[in-house]
Amino acid sequence: MNNFTIIGIDDKDHPELPEQARAAIATHHVFSGGKRHHEIMRDNLPEAHLWIDITVPLDEVFRQYENHPDIVVFASGDPLFFGFANTVLKRLPDAKITLIPTFNSLQTLAHRLLLPYHDMHVVSLTGRPWHEFDRALIEGQEKIGVLTDREHTPTTIAERMLRYGYDNYIMYVGEALGSDTETVRVLVPDDATALTFRHPNCLILYRTYERQRHFGIPESDFELLDGRVNMITKAPIRLLTLAQLDLRRHQTLWDIGFCTGSVSIEAKLQFPHLHVVAFEQRPEGKRLMELNAARFGTPGIITRIGDFLQAELDDLPAPDAVFIGGHGGHMDQIVRKVSEHLLPDGIIVFNSVSKQSQELFAETVKQHGFTLVSTQHVAIDDHNPILIMKAQKI
């Protein structure tokens, strides 16, 4: 069984270590951490020490750990705060771990600003996708602490915010916090797009006003396909469709035949935790989705243009909810392909506009092992009645 002593450090050239950390260093031979941690700590380590670099792939790092029962690991800040201690706990649940933390970078930045941070929503973009950051923006979190990396920088973060209309935050950026050359800058996103920032850095976004979060967007507010308002799912139908999809308890929605993107956008606005993948055969869909997603502040929708039946889907998150917005006479093939990827107990919702399409959907889902669990008959103004049909995978 491995024994780990994990010590949190900041970026000072000569960190001030507590007695417990100094004692651990003096009594160990094997040390580990990132290259930057080695540069900072080198002068504090025994002359004949062995250093194991923490680099990807981590499998190789942990193979090296197997040869050494007692290891001191250096990590940034609090090792349990999106830190390496979490990785050790997951990979080696039986390991004995002693933690010696210090302040994490977002705590340090809040201290410099005299900004209370007990109510701060924290997002890590360090080696992670945009999804949780997008979610925090859509939810309108008042304070968002963001851990960055060399791709998700304050510059690219500001660009993404402005692309989707989130200019309602002040950016506090801390660079090389804890070092002799630390910098704290106060910016608006417009300013940040023109600047470069030293790594490592982190930032806190502080909301200046609440941005409108739409609910039941009027059809006329969308950029439409050739201006045809009848090509878009009407707001009441859209909201009832989302209710049938039961998205609060699902994780991934596939929207097949998105046209203007109204269902995907409304779903992302109301359920920001969702991963949304939208498919559209018409090439005009790409421009419409980009315009409408930016207009209504919904980053993160994955868009695929082309024939759904020919699309490569293995790189996408598997859906547990699917909306079929159009089938083009290929209902059987679409349902079959969806069934191959849909998670157990997943659902399909289809809005039928005719008796023929109602019967087609009901027969098709039955043939592919689904149960038709509900059918809602809805009429809006002078429009033809619509049946909102929901099927569940057995």
C-alpha cells in the first residue's frame, strides 16, 4: 500500500512551508509533482532525491508509484480543490494520504480583492471542456471562480462570453499569485480580448447586472429559415415538448432536424446542465444555429450538419432523450439508428402533424422495442392540432 504525503504550495520562489511539510521532506527520498513544482522546490529537497514528473498519460506515473511505498507529492494550493489528491483517491482508494494544504489560487485572488467567496460558484477549465463554464453563465451565477489552462485563458474566456452576449461581468484576473511578480487586473471582457496573460492565472467573474433569461421565446424573435415562421416549433408546443422530454432528469439531448435551433436553444436555456447535440440536413442550419444561439445566450450546443443517417455518432455523448423534429420519410431508419445509441430507459419525443405520421411513429417505435407511453393532443390558435408523442426504450 502506498503512503502519500501531499503538500500544497504556491508560486513563491522560496515557499514558506509549515513544520509538518519540512519534516516530511527531510524524511523522504521520493518526490513527485509537475515540472513547475520541481523548479520551485528543488533547493528544499535532499541532494540524492528521486523525482517523478506528473505528466499525461497518468497511467505511467502511477506505474512508477508502484515501486515506492512512501512518496511526497507537491501540488498547487489545496490538493483536494480540483487537485491531484482527488486523482490519487480515485486511482488508489486504499492508499494512506496525509494532506498539508495551503490556499488555492481562487482563495488567494479573493483575499487580494477583499472579496467574500463563500457564495462563489467554481468552475475548472483546466484540461476540461467548456460545459460547466457555459452552464454557470446561463444560470447567471453572481460570482464565478474560474481555473484556467493554456487553452482556456482569460482572453479566450472573454471572447466566448462576448460571442454569446455575456458582457455583464467584471473580470478579476490573478497572474502568478503568490510569486514575487504576481499581478491582479480588473477588466471588462472587451478589454481582456486584446490582452495576453501570464500563466498560471485564474479569474473571478463578478456579475454587474442580471441578463434576461428567456422562457418560451416567441417565434418571431428567432432568425428564421427564409423568413418562414411556420418552419419553427411554436413556443407553447416547444415548452410542452420539453416537458415531455423530462429534461431535468436527463443528461444528453439529441435534437434531430433542428432547423432554426429553437428546441435546442430553449432546452439549453431551461436546463443548462444538458449536453445538447443538434442535427440538421440543410446547410443553412449552421448559420441559423450560430445566430440564434448567440442571440439567446446559449453556448455549448454541438451542431452537426448533413444527413443524420450518414452521420458518425460514436464521438458524441450518448443520449437519454431524443427529439425528432423531422424525419423526411425515413422514420424507420432514424428510430433504428437512435435506438443503437439511446441509453437504457431513454425516451424519444415526436410531434405529429397528421394521422399518417402519428400511425407511422407509433408503429415504428413498437417495432424497435419502444413503448408509447403518452400522447398529448394540442391545438394553438388557428394552427392545425399537434400530437406530442413520447416513447420509452424498454
